[in-house]
Amino acid sequence: MRTGTPPLATLAQPGPPRVERWLAAGGDLIHRTLDLAPGRTLLDAVAAPLAEAGMRGAVVHLSGGRFSPFAYVMPALSAEPRYAAYYSETFRPGGETRLERASITFGERDGAPFLHVHGTWIEADGRRRAGHLLPVEVVVAAPVRAEAWGTADAAWRVEPDAETNFPLFTPAGPGAGAPACLLLKIQPNEEIHAAIEAAARAHGLAAARVRGIGSIVRPAFADGRVIPTDASEVLIRDGTVRPGPDGGLVAHLDIAVVDVDGGIHEGVLRRGANAACITFELCLTAE
């Protein structure tokens, strides 16, 4: 039987640590289910109906459907000291790509709609892949079911992040009260379970579902696996934060993660043993 918690793996960042180790904003919940129309880019197919619903910040889950053309990148180590981690070259597989699942952060960049997308899929040659989709190049080829949770009271806005040197989605809007929908950004090298639990406590959430995407330094799973990759792309398949046996909040995260070699790893993360690499963009919805 395993005892104790493995050391928390971290990755040195190029810039000064931000004082706030997590940032959050929230408001009333807007929930929508929709089918994405074929023939449109993923950006247009997702952004238009969410904007019509009044959402300014949201998480979107996609399941099923086919895409062509399709384009993505995978995590990679950085070749220059300006970044701690980066992206691979762009991959553009031929034929139709069949989506398994994807999680999307919806917000704005320079005043225009913007998406950050991680997913898993099957390419035309039968290979299963995972990574970071390029929503301006990916085109919906067959209807895709989408479910969105968001708010009109707070927004995801891409802003410069001096700690990582990346422009990153950052919550903007009210930060007080007990919102039904909380947008949460976690800074690098923060243990993600602890940050989720702290944010939920601070915002009066007694229990919540946790959805979103991010990256982890050397992901550590509850079954003992530790993936030796400093850069990764993560999507949460199932996440909660709820009272534990002693009444304190406990986060539970079941994820899919791709490493720098394209390997896909899935399962429940070990609480207390997983630090954000570059960021986590999460949406907590009150239960």
C-alpha cells in the first residue's frame, strides 16, 4: 500500500511569480446544449451561439462528430529560454478526423472571440491522438454535440502573463460572493487540487463540478503512475470538488493528458501531487 505523497514536480518559469497564485471571477450560470453546424470553422461554430446566449466566459464540451480539415499541435519543450515549455510543429492529418472528446475555453482576445481547445480523436489512418486543436483551421464536417457552461457576469480575456511570457486566458469581472459559475485560472507550479479547493472555499462553493483544460508538470496518477514529461496538454474528463470525510473540500480530477512524445495517459490524478505547468483554465459550477 502506498503511503505519503510524491514530491511535487515543478518547472522554472522565465518571469517573476505573480503575487496571486490563482485568479477567479464569476456570476450566474448559463447552460446550453447545441449542435455545431457543418461547414464552419470550430471557432465560428462555437463562438456564434455562445455569444448569442450572452456568455462572456465559458467551458464547452464536445463529443463525437467529424472534422476536415483538421490541425493541431502537441506539447514540446522550449528551444529558447523565453518560455519554459512550448508547442510542436503543426500536424494536419489527411481525410476526416473523428472526435472522441474535447474541452474548450471560450472567451475573447483583442475584443474578438477566442478559443483554447484540448481533445482526443481518431485520425483517418486509425491512430488515436491528443493535443491542442487550432480552431481557426479545424472545420466541422458532421454535426457535433456541444454542451456549454458559462456566465455573462465574468469573462475569459487573453492578457499578458509575465510569469510565463505567454498571453493567457485570465478571468475578468466580479470576484466576490458565491457565484453559480466560477472562472478560475491557476498559475504555474501551484498544486491544482489545492488551488481548486482554496478557490471554492473563498467563493462560498460548498460543492461544484470542475471542468476545463491546462497543463501539468510530470502528471502523477492515483494508481502510482508518474509520467516523465515536463510539458503536457490536459483535459478534465470528470472533475468535482466536494466535502471530504472531515468536512473539508476535496478535489477529484479524472483527466486525459498527452506527453511530448504523443503518448496519451488517462485516469484519476493523485491529490496533492500535480502542479500546473503553464496554466489551468477551469469552470466551477455549483452543485
